[in-house]
Amino acid sequence: MVKQVKPENVRIDLIDQQLKCTAKLPDDSDFTFCVNLSHQVYSNEMKWKVFSTKIEIKLKKYEPLKWNSLEKKQTENFSSSKGGNVVKVYPSSKPKKKDWDKLEQELKNEEANEKLEGEAALNQLFQKIYADASDETKKAMNKSFLESGGTVLSTNWNEVGEKKVEVKPPEGMEFKKWDD
């Protein structure tokens, strides 16, 4: 998806199993898309067309089989060089580019520094305990929670692995089954 590109400013090359598309964007920056194809295609039957919102490339498969992936291996397809550093950017006709890695890192930092209260804080605590737990602890937590109807949460497999976990409702409350 690249907007407002003129067809004369686009070049598509297919050498062996590598497809490379280069284009001059309206803001005079260069766009490059390069992919190592996972399978062979007929290079002489490649067709491409430039639309106002995108560049469409059609390739014909050499063998009639389903591709699990377009790319041979995971590589970074979109890049822009600024002072020797490679920055991932999404192709766009907007003059101002976004650094998506920076935005992602900012969101992760915000989530980490967010102070939750009440039930949200408790759920986050249990999620952290579960995520950092061993397989045995996870088994104990699942078994105790399910067998007790959500009234017991144990991390000790030796304790809950031997017998059925009994329902222990909070003080002053009684447990009722749905069919009662």
C-alpha cells in the first residue's frame, strides 16, 4: 500500500526468487520492498499495476501448491535509512513518518508503569504469578480453581494433586450449585 505513486517512478525486479519493488514517493523519499519468495514463480509472467492507493504485483506459481508463507524466511521488509541507522517504517504518502518501534516501546512502558487498583490489580497479580510459574504450579492453580468452583486457588501441587479440592466459600456466604 503506497499512495500517489506515479507508474514511471516504480521499478519491479524479479531475480531468481527475490522480488524487489522500488518507488519514488511524492515527498521525494524512496520506498523499497524486498522479499525472498518461499517458492519459484514464472518471472516472464509477472504483471504489476500502479493504482492511486497501492502497487499491485501478480506472480504465477511454478508449481500448483499452497504456499504457507510468501517469504522464504522472516525478514524486515520496510526500512528507511537515517544517518546509518535502519528504522522500520510503514510505507505511506504522508510527509511525516512514524517510528512504530518507538511507539510500541512507549506503550509497553506505560503498561508497566500503570498502577491498577482493586480487582484489576488482583487479576494482574494472579496473571503474573501464573505466567512466571512452573508447569506443576500452573497445574495446581488450574485444578484447585476448577474443582472448588473458583473459591480456592492453590499453587501447591502436592496438596491438590492427591484428592479433590473442596469448595470453601468466603466467610458468611454459602456455595450453591446451579441446579439446586
